[in-house]
Amino acid sequence: GNSVTQMEGPVTLSEEAFLTINCTYTATGYPSLFWYVQYPGEGLQLLLKATKADDKGSNKGFEATYRKETTSFHLEKGSVQVSDSAVYFCALKDGRDNQFYFGTGTSLTVIP
Amino acid sequence: GAGVSQSPSNKVTEKGKDVELRCDPISGHTALYWYRQSLGQGLEFLIYFQGNSAPDKSGLPSDRFSAERTGGSVSTLTIQRTQQEDSAVYLCASSLAGGYSYEQYFGPGTRLTVT
């Protein structure tokens, strides 16, 4: 079956630190992979996506590379800001049934 | 363009009452999803619609929960005889179907409080 596993949070970093949030997946087909972000008091919004192996998604300084060999889609940012404090969700979409599978979310707090 | 809208944004109800939550997806999106998010928790999948039919109802927590979608557009999630454990934010999302690369677009959610 399909599933997504994210690193447990919460994660607390100082401003300008390097961020990695691990995400691994299990899929029976060839899924697309997504990172969603939920800022405090707001709804979920798409951060970035990758639709095939070796694709790199990027947005707002965040990057993630679709690694088929390690079934991973780790989120990285070189220098986090206080405004990046949010909950981050990794997800996959199985194109055969249009169903989405979400990780449990990782809370990030960036302190000045 | 208009995004996914949900109403009401907040609902307070007494235990045992029925509630209806509404979702208006993005025009042209044939796939529609309902999730539940309890305080500090992740997303709990409830139900998925493709057009007006629901191929996957596996996430509905009990027979008190039901959902329908009409005209391939608006969807309502109904919770009968609400319980305190139903208190949560209910999220709706829509997506273009027929392609594995299409992402979901989420609504702002309905915060349900059962007293």
C-alpha cells in the first residue's frame, strides 16, 4: 500500500540555521510527491512538488528532491527565518486512484 | 480565481445535535476530499469523491458521519448526534483528477466545537 513517514517534531532552530525535515514513502506505483505548509492560524497550502524520480521541487528557498532509490523526499532550506515557523506535511498522490496520503506533520519553530 | 470555500467557518453545537458542513470546490475540480484535523494533530482522511461518487469512504469514523456531493460540485459533510470527540477542524480540498501530478487545494476549514 501507500504511506508516508515524516520525522517526528517539534523542531526548533535558530534563525539562519540549516533545515532538513525527513520524509520517506512507500508506494505501489509511481506517485507524485508534495510538501504542504500550514502557517499558524492558516490553511494548508502547497509549498512544492515533484512528479517523477530525480525531479527537484523548489519554492521560497525550500527544496526537495524525489529520490526513487531511497524512496525519500526530504525538505531542506539553507537558512531559515522566523517566518518559516509552521507545520510541514509531506504527501504523495497515487495517480491510479487520485488518492493522497499525508504524513503526520512536523512542527518547526524558528527563534531569533 | 476563487479558491475552495467552506462554511460555516466556525460552528458551536450541543452534544447530540446534527451538523452540516459545506464545501465549494474550485470550479472544474472533479476530485474532492474531506479531512479532519484535531488540535495539534495531523490530517485524518475521511472521504474522497470523484464526481458525485465516493470511491473511498474508508476514513469515516462511524455511521454518524455521511457525505454527499451533488452536480459534481458542492459537497456536504453531515455529522449526526454529535459527540465531544467530534470537535476538530474539518478541511475540504479539491483537485483536478485524471493526472497524478495535480495537487490539492485546501479550504480554510470549519472549526467544530461540540459542547
